[in-house]
Amino acid sequence: MNPIAYVRRLFAVDRRVLVLALARAVDSLGNSFLIIVLPLYIADVIGAAGAGITVGVAGIDVTLAQSLAVGIVLSMFGFLNSFGQPFTGRWSDRVGKRRAFVLFGLAVLAVTNVAYAFAGNYVSLFVIRAVQGFGVAFTVPATIALVNELATDDTRGNNMGVFNTFRLLGFGLGPIVAGGLVHGGPYALGSISISGYNAAFAIAAGGALLSLVLVALLVTDPERVEADAGDDLSIAVLDHERDEKLLDPVFTLGLASLFMAIGIALISAIEADVNARLDQTAFLFGIEFAAFVLAQVLLQAPIGSASDDYGRKPFVFYGLLLLAPSTAVQGFVTEPWMMIVARFVQGIAGAAVFAPALALAGDYARAGQSGTQLSVLTMAFGLGVAIGPLASGALATIAYAAPFVLGGLLALLGAVLVYTQVSDTVKPGEEASAPSGAAGSD
């Protein structure tokens, strides 16, 4: 396939998928602001910089170390978001209205982003972040289900790749802009002075609101979803249809996504340790973080499209195999450039796993049950992002390399599970064929 035809194919997706991808990019840009802004906001506004945070609950005051206070707020979002997704995904399957769930979640996100500006204490900040996680739990599985259902069997990988490229582009740009925006404040808006924090919250809210408008105006539900939604929407753990397999393939792909997410999130909680070991500045750490995102942005769409032609499982399997050494080696590198290379290779591995895994799970999902089935993967990824920093923070006290070694071992375990428990739905040169009882079967 010549380059021009290949580029045309990458973006020859349903217009609604492109709108969802663009809306997710704008939303991710605003939401990723908070990864940088909230720790600063807690330190400068909620509590004195460098001091503990005193939390009063039921008349009892408890003082938390600032790092712990920040970790609790950031992890709470991930846990509520992740654990809520199977329920909201199943609910969207039952009512057959994906778009309404996406709009509701975006509305909650916009309102809570504004609410941060009025948080006067740690408890209120915690509640806002928890409500935000609850709202995003409505958006993610419904959006992924829409992307899945708007695709055909032979374009599903391409759709997932394009969607994730836009999402990661927004997510990667957010932290780069956020720090400068906060430190550049206050800003004058006529006679009104706006702090850097409030400006960041306003942009995050505006991103969610713009996404809401785009989806409301340009996205519709596929007609078949409501008609095909069935009563059996449970998430299977064991495989009762294939005698030679033990685990359900979608559940297995969820485990692989969990292990992948833990591995890529390990570095975020031990920035100070990484900077000290590599004798580097925070700027270089940002470059290392961005190297992973850059690889994802460059390769998600091409790999997703290639999985439509060459099969999903090989990309997932070999991606996990590559993820293992690229994660483990981060515990042993001694120069910043080595970490940048390791993170970029880790990004290549992540790109090989994520879009093809979603497409493969979409092939397996029964008609009308995409929300339930694909929420297994989105929940697993969210849990991994929440678990990774907690695990690395604990293991780094034992040995600097311990978190990265664990991440490498988990990736290897994921590769073994995928190789032994998952069957591909695409043969090279053929269109995707859904397994018996899955989406697209008669």
C-alpha cells in the first residue's frame, strides 16, 4: 500500500468516530491539566507548601503528609472511575443510549472542574475529585463502545488506533501547558484578576464543555444498539465455550491491560528518586515522560490499522514481550538519554498492545454488549494507572529497581496469558471474523 493510500485509510473512519476522537482529545487536554495542577493547588492553597494537610472528619483532626494527601486525591479518581465502568457500561448496554452517557459524564466533568476553584479545604477537594471520577466512569465505556459499534469488523483496529491517537495527543499536551499556565498567573480579564490555578480550572472546564457540544451536535447512536442489547450482560472470567482454554479471552485481555498500565505508571510516583539517580532536572524527567506519549501518538493509528490486516493477537503478544525488558531496564539505566530511549521503546510496546487489544475485545463482544465487554479493558487500564504509583512508592523503599522489575515480570505474565488463552479473530489477508456468539456473528 502506497503512503498516500495508507494515510487515507488511517482517517477513512466514520465521521462520528473522528468527532468522538477530537472530543476525547479536547477533554483529555483539560483533564490532564489536573495531574500537574492539583498537587500544586493542594500545596499552595489547601495547605502550606511542605507542611502536612489537616483533615477534619466527624470532629476528629487527622494530619496527612502532603505526598500522601496528594496521592489519595489522585488515586481516588482512578479507583472510582475504574470500578464504576463495568456498571455504567452494562447500564448503557441495557438502555442502548451510548451518547446520553457520554454527554452526562462530560457535563459532570465540566461542573466539577469549575468547582475546584471554590474548594476551600481538603475534604471538599476530595469530594469534588471523587464525583469527577464517578462522572468519567459514564463517559469512557460508552465512548469506547460507540467507537467499536461504529466500526466494521475489518476497520475496528484502525478506528481504535485513530481514537487513541487523538486521546493521547490531548493527554500529552496538557501537562506541558499546565505548569506554565499556573506559574504565569495571575491574569487580568478586564478588571478581574484570575489566578493561574483558576485559569487552569477554567480551561479544563472549557475543554469538557467543548467536547460536550461536539458530541451533542455531531454524534448519534447506531440504530442497532438498542435492538440488539440482550439480558445476559455479565462479565465472564472462565471460558465455558472453548474446552482448550481456561480464561475468557476478554477477561484475559483485561489482565494484560492491567499489567501494561501498572508498568507504564510506575515512574510517576518516584520522580524525585529518578531525578536523583540520573542526576537530572525536572525538565529532563518531563522529556522522559513525553517520550512514552510521543511513541504512542506516532504508532497507535498505524498499528491499529495493521492489526486489521495481520491479526490482533500478534501485536498484543509481541507488544507485551517488548514491554517486559523496556520496563525492567528503567531500574538499571544510569543516564537520562538511556531513560528516554527506554521510555520511547516502552511507548512502542504500549501502542502495540492497547489498540489491538481493544479491537480484539470488540471482535469478541456480543452484539449490544460492547459497553459491558470493553469496560473490562478500560477498567483494567484505569486500575493499573492507579495501582502503579502506589506499588512503585512502596517498592522503591526496598530497592530502586524493584518497581521496574515487577513491571517487567507482570508484562511477561501478560504475554503468557495472551498466548495461551486468547485466539485471534483476524487471519492475515482476511477480514475479521467474530467468534461464535460475538458481535458480527449470525
